[in-house]
Amino acid sequence: MSAKPMSPLRWIVAVAVLILIVAVLINERNQTPSAPPAATTDTAETPAVSVPDVDPELDPIPPLTTLQSIDRDKAPARRVLDLQHWTTAEGARVYFMQATELPMLDLQLLFAAGASRDGELPGLATLVNGMLNEGAAGLDSGEIAAGFENLGAEFENSSHRDMALVSVRSLTAADKLDPALDLFAQVVSQPDFPDNAYQRLRNQLLAGLQFRLQSPAAQASEAFWSGLYGSHPYASLPEGQPESLAQITPEHLRAFHEQYYSAGNAVISLVGDVDRQQAERIAARLSSALPEGPAAPAVTDPEPIQSERKHVDFDSQQTHIMLGQLGVSRSAEDYPALYVGNQILGSGFGSRLMEEIRETRGLSYSVSSSFSPMQATGPFVISMQTRTDQVEQALEVINTTLDGFIEEGPTEAELIRSKRQIMGEFPLSTASNSAIVSQLGMIGFYNLPLNHLQLFLDQVEKLTVEDVRSAFQRHLSKEQRLIVTVGQPLPEPEVEADLEMSAEDAPAEPTSDAATEVPEA
């Protein structure tokens, strides 16, 4: 069915309506202000964001620093440490620094109660320290652990040759800090030494001693300390011996705690979000809770030894080597020079020992040297492991490298590089509250000046090649060097045959043309 054609009247009406619509649109456009062209994007229009006014009193945000703009020859900025020190009425030495960045407190107690105080019962100091959180003031180990955990606090304890350490970390909110300190004070000052826990811990030490018998590294360490210190208190193994552990009783533990965990023998370190008055109250609270007693006498210095070589037979694929001698105490004036020199001699990749032993000859995967300064003279030791048939070559390289460094000292370039490394690493030692509290404990335990960290860096910066060389010559002598090897039996040193034989000792001429067998020399 075809559509009916539009009449002339309808055409006229339609055209009139169209003209009217166009006229209206043109009129509206002329009355609307022009707008900026729209952005060429398919996304919805982003609403305007109001920028708050910047407070003119606030410091502006510093610009970003690129690695290229850092002056590598200039030491990084040091953190300013406002360290404070006082002594409690009971004689405890207190070291404090306020740090308000986090609402936390790190607290550490150090006692001169390490293995050097064991006397005739090696292992006693380790047992006492390990038993502290096994039961105290009527609480068992589970209740103590749950108490710290429920408060969000962390408890740690450890024992070493020089010292025993006990520490706690807690939030500084009153409902957390006060009960955490109460529990901590009970654990440190009122241990119960329950018999069941004592038997368990002693069995753990005995099992550890059995495991040490299977470790050539442990055997080498024990032989080295014993050979270097002889009858000195540092010679005994902190874990004890089966015979001494069998003799120790809970009464021995209580007597040791009463004598060495006393207020006068304590160093209290605090770092955190508390002010000086709060720190004084906390220190007094802990000090008054500890047993009364004076500071323990300092450990006497050991006698130097004569050069000696010891070998311990052990069925292992490689031989462990420890070479060293007596070094220095923590308060020695030469320690900064020795520390810097050792960085060059045998501390990590790039050191002389690593270059000679690993890179040049491939005698070992790693080799290292270190000074371990203690209250009395601590050891200097070089350690490595290598194939049994390479032991003599390795010892020759070690001795030659060490003797050359003692004789000549470092090069100027080595010294500059070592100083730069030490200055770059130092900020890490004060980057956290726990790191600072450890530094404070060290300052207090070894009776170092309150500004020791600043003094140490100043001394390092001023060192010369001659300072390092002289320090090594004063403290390291080849006539007092101990060598310990642990591994397969070593071949006997070859003795050169004496080729010049007298006529009387010469063999007679053979009487036949038969071949004569000549024995090996």
C-alpha cells in the first residue's frame, strides 16, 4: 500500500516550524558566554580539588637528592645524641637518651656476670641467666611469657664471657609500661630457679656440648680460646663442661645471682619516649628491686703466650684454621687504629687476606680477621677453612700477609677507602632505639666517656698510615702467635736430605751390573 503524498499546506507548516526552531537556537547561542574548548578525552570531567593554604611557619619539604649529587668524599651527617648519665642511690650506673619518635621504651640491664665469673664451675653464669624467665616471684615460665605477650612487650636475655644481659621493650602508655616494668623487675630480681626447669636447661647444655663434638668449627674455637688464655677466666667455655654442669646445684645459682646481679654491679640503659624525670623513677625502681651489693672487680689481663701450633684430629673434608694472639681491651687508646687497620687487613671482600687467599690462589671461599676487645685483653684472630693438602700453603700466605701489613701498614688509598666505609656505616649504629641502647650499655659497661661515639669517629678521621702501622706493631708480635688446626691428620713436615755425605757414610760401589734400587729420602 503506497504512502499518501503530503499536501501543500502541510509542507508550508513543516517549513515554518523548522525556521522557528533554527531561530530560537541562534538566539540562545548569542546569549550564552563562550566556554573554553573541552579536553580531548573520553573520561568524565574531573572535579576541581581545593588546595589548602600552606602554613608559612612549617618547614618546606626538602627537594629530593639524587645519588649523583652526593659527595662521596664527605662523611654523612651524624645523628645528634643527647646522652645523659647518673648513678642511683644503690650504685647502679644509668645511661639515658630521650627519643620521642615512637611511643616505646627500650630498657637494658648489663651485669658483670659473664662466664669469666664462673670460677671452678664453668657454665654457672649461663645457667643463671637462662633460668631468669623460667620462674620468678611464684610465676612459672608460661605465666611470665604470657604476661609480656599480653602487654605487647618483648623480653630478652643472654650471657657471654664478659657480661650478662637482660632487656625489655614496651609501649610507653601507662597501662602497658607500668605492669611490664613490674614483671621485668620480678624476673631479674626474684628468680625462683625451679628444679624442673633447671634440669631441663642443664640437659640442653649437655646436648649442646655433644653437638659441639661433631662441629670442627666449635672444636677449633674451644682449642683456640683454651690455648690463648690458659688458666685465665676467658679460657673456659661459657656453656660449661659435663663435669662442671654435674656439680652445679640450685644453691650455686642463687648464690651467684645474689652476688653478681646486684645493683652496684648493674648498668641500666634507657632509650625511648620518656623524659628525664620518668627515666629517673624507672631506674630507681629497678635499682631498689635488685639485691644490694658492689660492682664486681675488673677481670685481670692475661699473660702473653709464646708461639705455638696445635692440631686436633677430626674426620672432616676440610681443615679449620685459627691463627691469632692477644689483642687489646675495649678501653685501649689504640683501638680506633686497630679497628680501621683490620677493616683493610681482613674484614670482608676487598680486604688483603681475601684478595690473597680467595681471589689470587683460591684456597678458601672466605677468610676473615677480627679484634674482639673485652674488659680484659681480648683476642685477635684470623680464621678460614681449606683442603687438608693446602693447609701449609694457606698458613704461609696468612703469615706473609699479616707480617707485611704489620711491617708496612696500609696504603693511603686503602686508608681513605676504609675511613669512608666506616663513616658511611656509622649512622646505622644509631638508626634505632635498640641500637642506641646497646651503645649506651657498652659505654657504661666498659667505663667509656659519655661522648665516646663522637670521639671514636673523630679519632678515625684523624688517623694516618703511620698511626695504623705503629698500632699493629705495638700489639701484634709473631713471637706470640697461636695456630690451631682441626681436621684430618696433617702430613709431617718434609726434611731436606743432607746431600753432602762423608766418605765413611757413602754406600759401597755395586759389584755387579744388576740394577740397584735407591730408597727415597
